[in-house]
Amino acid sequence: MRALGDRVFADWVWGSFALYAGWLLLVVVACLVYAGVGNIADALVSEELRFATRLSLLTATISTLLSLLIGIPSASTPNTTNTTQTEMWQATLSDAMHWASSMT
């Protein structure tokens, strides 16, 4: 038998998922009602939509790669100095950049 906290968490997750899925369904239905099925089909094959999709995928890929490039070395570099939080972040970033440059 699961603990009450586990049950509350599971209910919260499923409730959030249902709310999100319902919201997405509502947006799709509203678009279909407002624009009509024929206009939606034409919009899906337009040059503007293809450009916007390519641009979104490109920027998401660049953001992901930059996050990995900075985040993984920063997270794996140990900080051995007793400093303030700001100095610790700067030291960790400096150590990470030094560590990353020594990998090449």
C-alpha cells in the first residue's frame, strides 16, 4: 500500500497532465472552429510555417548544445574553495572552462 504522500503526488501529476491535455485540445478545437479545416490545411503547407518550424528547431538545437557545453563541465567540476556563492559560481565556471580546454 502506498503512502499518502505518494498518492497525493501521483494524483497531482495525473491531474496536471489531464489539465494540460485538455487545454491543448481546447486550443486545437478553437483553431479549427475559427479558421476552418480547409484554411488550416493550407496553412500547414505554407512556406511561412516551414520557415518558422526550421527556425524553432535550429534555435532549440543551439540552445541545447550550449546548455550541454556549459552545464556538464560546470556540474562535474568540483569546487574546493571556501568562498561566497558568487565567487563559487565564478570559480566553478573558470574551473570548468579550464577543464574543458584541457580535454582537447
